Amino acid sequence: MDVLLGIDAGTTAITVVAYNTDGTVLATATETQSTVHPEPGWAEQEMETVWKQTATTVKQTVTALDEDAEIVGVGVTGQGDGCWLIDDDGTPVRNAVLWSDSRAASILEGWGADGTMDALSGACGSSLYPGMCLPLLTWFAEHNPETLTDATTAFSCKDWLVYQLTGIRGTDCTEATVPFLDRETSEFNPAVFEQADIPTYSDLVPEIRAGSDIVGHLTSDAASETGLPEGTPVVAGMIDVAASAIGAGAVSKGDAAVSLGTSLFTQTIADSPGETDAGIGMMFGIEDRWTSAVGSNAGTPSLEWVCEELVETDSISSLEPIAASAPPGSEGVFYLPYLSTTGERGPFTDPNARAGFVGLDPTHTQEHLIRSVYEGLSLAVRDCLTELPADPERVFLTGGGAQSAFWCELLADCLGIELVVPQNDYPAVKGVVSLLAVALGIVPTLEEGDRQLAGKRDTYAPDPEIAEVYNEIYSVYRHTRQQMESVWQEHAQLRSTIKTD
């Protein structure tokens, strides 16, 4: 029995899943990861520990397989960006700096002031944030140059693991796009290092490949540590965001993937990064496909707040029959879902943004308020999709919220688009396994891989009459949140004064 092995090295956990070639899960294992914070705003992981935990998790999965299982390939995905430096011997230079690290925020502020940010985002098609490799390298060059003295390669997390498995240095297009690839030529653009005033470090970027390229084969040392057969082929893989889209089913132009969780994450598949730098664009390196993604701070914490403060229940699912008893549109009240102390990050950036009910009057009841929270979160998804470069023809839905039939039906109506919900607990792993299946010739294309590996899916079609109601509401919702910018700013000043007093 041929087995495809997928590894997802996330920030908080490493998950390994073994599939057969029809997408059935055969075995899985998970190990938690820890992050250290040497200074406020810093986030690091010990690179050798990440590898050891990954090897242990792989061995647990391999041990759980039946004797007739033959592992024919390995794919790796994981947390993206950050800066994972090794020297000429392959030894880590220091702890990995993660995507969530903010030490380079001042670098980006300077780039914003002197025009460097515009030049960088214009070249690659996306804006940068502090936890990306280029600003982190710039920070090291300015504040800790000895770190870069022995460094010969700058990886992301999954690139480090591929190196440990194969001894081959490289990265893939999704990891390299921002800011190292030119949006017009799709080629490596060393000029970004000159723009960042660190031209001597451009050779830290390793060879860039497509995610479905076989980059090497398992070494004897890696085989000993993982229990995998020596010589097993390993593909380049992708960043977890892009892999999750593929694993959910968003593999063709016009597809979108949305994750409903603690935050909302939305991405669309297109043939270019779009005309603007809205969202983060990533090139697949497969045909001409790109994914553009937007993350929103809005998410299930709003529903948790309702449970705690309005209904006094521990179960979000108990909210659904209450919300369902109110009509679409909640009789004119709607909810701005920016319930975060850090404001909003997408599709607009405003640290002062806050949640609130708009249009409330004495006729509104608990039922109206609860339904309006579901509607506000769904309209926030639509807001994200509106800013992305493709108009999706179908949306693949993942995350905890996708388990709610009520929310799925409401979201389909709010978007006016068919929703597809895969019964798949590991979308990022399934995505990288799809890449592996293409690489090994098990399937010819990602579309065929999706059909073969997808498993069961549920679909939700919009009700045309209800969708029209939400079309009208969305226009007011978007205008209202745009007009709230000045109000949020004034309120932030007020909060500051109240805290000071």
C-alpha cells in the first residue's frame, strides 16, 4: 500500500499525517512546540529542537502504520517567513526568528518614510511586515551584524526541515515571493537587497523551486532519526497558508478559501498578484497560479463574548437556534466585528478599530443581536474578498466555524456564492500531500489531485432573495466602517485619557 506522508510544522504544534493515495488518513501524530520571547515583541524557536520534535512526530506516525505500508514520498509545510539561519556546515547560527516577531518594526517605519516600502511592494506585489526575512536581515545587519558573519543560508521553517531530511538547501516560490520575486518576471530580484541597503546578503537566499519539485531524497541520518526509508523523495513544499488553500480544494483560478477561526483568513486563486498590493500575494510556481491572502482579526472571539456576556453559556452552538429565530438583516441592526485590542489588520489596517452594534433601537432583542454578530463576521469575510484580485466562483471553507451548518448557510447568503466545506481536519497537510502526488506522477495536476484526495464535502448554495438583502446591508456596512475611522481615532484618545486619569 503506497503511503504519502505530510508534515505541518506550525508555530505551536507539529502535525504529521500519513495518507493512502485516495486521501484516507492512515495514521497521525502531533507534538507541541514552544516559543521563547527574549525581549518584548521578540519570538524565537530553537532550530535543533524543532527538527528533533519533527523527527519524533514522524517516527510516531510511521510506527502506527500497518506492515504493508510503503511510504513513497514526503511533503513539508509549516509556518512561513521568519529567519532561520545556518552556516556553511549546516549548523544553526542562532535561534530562529519567527514570523510573529516585531523587532524589525522600526525598520519598516523607516522604509515607509523614505519610499523604500513602496519600491519593495511595487516590485513583488505585496506589502511587507516585520516578521519577514528581509526586514529581519536588515535588523541584524544594523543591530547584531556578527549574527550574519557565519550565515550562508536564510530559510523558513519548512525549508530548514527539508534540509534536515535531504541535506539540500532551497526554498519554494510561495516563501520567496515577498519580497524576493519580481511580480512581472517571477524571477529572483536581488535589487531588493540593494533597496534595503544590505546588498552583500542577497546570496543568503537559496535556490527557489516550485512546491511540487522533488528537491532531494532522505539521507541515512534522517532515515535513522525518523524511521522513514532512506532515499524517500521529498518535495519543496509550500508555506502553510498556500498549502491550506490547496488542501481545502482551492486549486483553480476563481476559487477562494476561507478559514473561520479565532481570526478570519481569506485567499483567492488567480493568474497574477493583481494590480495592487492588497493582501499578501504568493506565486505557486505551478502553471501561472497565484494566491492572494488577507488575514482579519475578526473571528470567533466575538461569538465567545456573546456566550459569556449575553447568554451565559459555554457552547457557541447553543447560539445558533437563537440567531436563527431572527430574520435576515436582524431588523436593521448590524455588528462591526473588530473585537480586538489590536484593532484590525485586513482588509484595512487600523489599530484603533473596535467592535460595536450600529442601528440599535428598543425593538431589537437578544435574537437580533446574536444574529447580527454572525452576519457581521460574514460581512467581514465579504469585505476581505472584495479587496482581493479575483472574483471567486466558489469558496472552500475550513476552520472551526465551518462545522456550523447555520453559519455556513448564512455565509453563503452573505457572499452570494456557493460554499464547499471539506470534511478534512488537516488542510495544510492535505495540500502538501497533493503537491507530492503531482511530483510522483500519482496524479497529473492539482485539479486531479483534489478530485482523488478530497474526500467528503458538503455544499451550501445562497438563497437569491436573502442574498439580495445582504447585498444592500453590505453596502451600508462597508460605508459605515469606513466612516468610523475618525470616531475610532477619537475614542482611542479618550481611552488613553481615561487610563491616564
